[in-house]
Amino acid sequence: MIEVQGLTKRYGPTTAVEALSFEVRPGAVTGFLGPNGSGKSTTMRMIMGLDRPDEGKALVAGRRYGELRWPLREVGALLEARTFHPGRSARAHLTALAAGGGIRPARVDEVLAAVGLSGVAGRRAGTYSLGMAQRLGIAAALLGDPGVLLFDEPVNGLDPEGVRWIRELMKSLAAEGRTVLLSSHLISEMALTADHLVVIGQGRLLADTTVRELTTRGRSLEEAFFALTGASADYRGAAHPTYRGATADHQGTAADHHEVASAIDAAPERNDR
Ligand SMILES: Nc1ncnc2c1ncn2[C@@H]1O[C@H](COP(=O)(O)OP(=O)(O)OP(=O)(O)O)[C@@H](O)[C@H]1O
């Protein structure tokens, strides 16, 4: 269980997250959706104790991250790809994490097998493709066999086989009774993967509902998402040709939003940090 209670985070003049409250329950995949810059990553970082909220709190299994005795055994997260030392092998990276996290060493080979990296576990992780790096990040998240898992855009840059693998993994983790919070820009993928949805815009909660309920609000989940987020979208990537004319105060038409969404989906990786 994840409990987000009145979270607010400001970066100078920017309010990234504002009075945000929601719960993520076990046994389901909860999708975390919102336009670019709506505060998804910041929220996940606060849940993981990587950013300090200005107001409110985030609890995992009833405690703040910093209060967890063995955090890796309670909560695992893939927040950014390539958070490992490039000169280290995958096995060495996971072995070091296990040693620091009070996790039995044999677990390393179990998670390497679970993510399909056993055959390349001795290779320097810096030589890994994006898909392999994502798998290593997921292995690290699974290392402590935690009941709570967070994934920030895990399908970013993956090929169709990788996307399907992630989808099935998310579902199986939820079916095991775990709490799974998954952010993605790919609404079509979210429709296939998630049971529940938390939608935010400009750091504020816009919807906390089931995929089924939100889908019935429009002709599709995508339509319903645009109807919900249209007024709060803040597309700053104006350099991209498809964004031309889209400004922060541009309310736009459904067609505009579709164009922008296609551009977001096509963008290989975030470049705002
Ligand atoms: N370290 C930081 N310093 C300053 N501003 C930040 C920082 N991190 C995030 N922000 C700002 O906070 C807002 C929310 O950003 P965040 O990355 O949480 O959004 P997001 O929903 O994850 O976006 P995306 O979908 O593009 O990944 C944005 O305006 C962003 O520019």
C-alpha cells in the first residue's frame, strides 16, 4: 500500500506537486498518468525518499521511506534507467545492492533469471542496450522481493517484445498481491496494463478511478484522458515541429492534443533534466 497525503513540492517558483493525495492498493496495477511536467516523477521520488516534500507525506507500508528498516525489502523502484556504474557487471551491481540491503546473495541469480539477463550477467553494464538496462533496473527493484513496486516509464524506448514483457510482468506482480504503481505516456499501453488510474495535471489530482470507468467517459481511454487533462497540459517542448503553436496557455482542440500526444509517444527519452 502507498499512501500519498497532501504532498506539495516546490522548486523555486515552480510548484511541481500541489496538495496531492491518493492511495495505491495491493493486488492491482495502478497507472500514473499525466502530461509532461505534471509531477509524476517528482511524486515517485518523494515516495522513495529521494525528494523531501514541502508539505504532506508519502507512506509505504504505513511508514515514510526513511523510517523503513530494510527499504529494499519493502519497496522497489525503477525511476531512471542506467543508475548503475557502467564499469560494473550486472551481477556485481546487484550483489553490492543485496549486501547493503540485507538480502541473501542467492537472490541475485534469481532476479537475473527473472528479467532474462542470466546469459549476460558478467558483462559490463555500460555496454547494455536500453532494453537490457531497463531489465537490470527492474532486477534491482525486484531484488528484495518487495510488496510495493514503482516503475517510472519502464517501457520508454523498448521494442514491442520488451513492451509486452513489461506488461506481463506488471500484471503478474499485481496478481501476486503486490502494490504496483506504473507511470507511462503510452495511454494505449496503459489501457492494456492497468486496472486503476491516478491522473494528475500541473501537480494536482484530476482523477482516481478505474480504467474501465475513465474509458466510459469518452470514446476511448485516450479521449477521456485528453478531456481530463486538456486544460492542465503544459507542453514546453515547442522546439519539436509537432508542438508548433502549443504554448502553456494554449487550450487546444482534440486534434491538437492528438498531435502532441503522438509526439510525446515518439520522443525517445526525456530531455528536460
Ligand atoms: N530538480 C528539479 N528542479 C527544478 N524543477 C524541477 C525539478 N524536477 C522537476 N522539476 C519541475 O517540476 C515539474 C514536474 O516535473 P516532473 O518531472 O515531476 O513531471 P513528470 O510528470 O514526471 O514529467 P514527464 O512526463 O515529462 O516525465 C516540471 O515543471 C519540472 O520542470
